[in-house]
Amino acid sequence: MSSIVPTVSARSPRFGLTGLKSVKISYVIVFVLVAFAIIFPLLAPANALTVTPARRFSPPFGATLFGTDNLGRDLGVLVAIGLRTSLVISALVVVISGIIGWLLGAISAYAGGWVDDVLGRIMDAFNTFPGIILAISLTTALGPGFWTLIWVLVAVTWVNYARVIRAGSWL
């Protein structure tokens, strides 16, 4: 009887994702977006966010690289500030929901018994609602705000991390 030894090639998922062309392209796109969010506001003139009615609706590559809005503000700086906010929110949501999901998934797997049953039912309860409906309901109940958005997104996504950790510990 011969045994089959699996080989690990550059295309194998076990090798890692850095060998795939699409992942390399994704890394470049993320790097460009982060660099744009950090560098573009620093290169803009000091008065880029001031209201200047004389520069209303300037075309791109005119007074500014992206043009101006109805108040004469630089659109490139506004986009960079919005991108920076989006990156901060997404990073915080991934880190916080990852920590919460890892802790609850590990506790559920380690403790077993009734603790696993209770945490499993809580995870099932969060999974019964579609994520967007749960997010809209929580936002309506908690009100608008930066931290409200972060905690609502954490409440929607922590279950995914907890389920993966809990399932992986049974192997």
C-alpha cells in the first residue's frame, strides 16, 4: 500500500495568498488608497476646505486636481478625508469584532457544556437576522454617531469570527 503525500505548490491555498496575482493587485490597490488618504491632504493648499464662492464648480485639473464643489472646496481633499474616515472605521470594526469573536468563540469551545450551548444560541440569534436589518434597527435605537456606527458593525460581524474560532477548535 502506498501513501500519497500532498505537495504544496505556489497555487495551493496552504502556501499563502501572496502567490496569487489577484491578491497582489489587491495589495497594490489598498496601498494606493491608504497613501492617497494620508498624503493628499498634506499636499493640498492650506485653504482647501475654506468656502470660496469664486472657485465654485471648477473643473478637474483646473485650480485643483479633482475640481471644486458648490462651495468652492477642493474635492480631492474631501475625498481623502472621507477615505481616511472609512479606513479608520473599517480597521476598528475588524479589530474589535475579531477580539470579541475570538474571545467568545474560544470560551465557547474551551468550556463546552452549557456555556457552549448558551453562546451557540446567542450566535444563532444574531445570525437569524439579516445583517443590514440588524444594523438599521440598532442604529435607529442608538442614534447616529461615529462610535454608534462602529459598535453596530461590530454587533453584526463578531459572530463570524466566533463561529470560525469555535469550529476550528474542534479539529
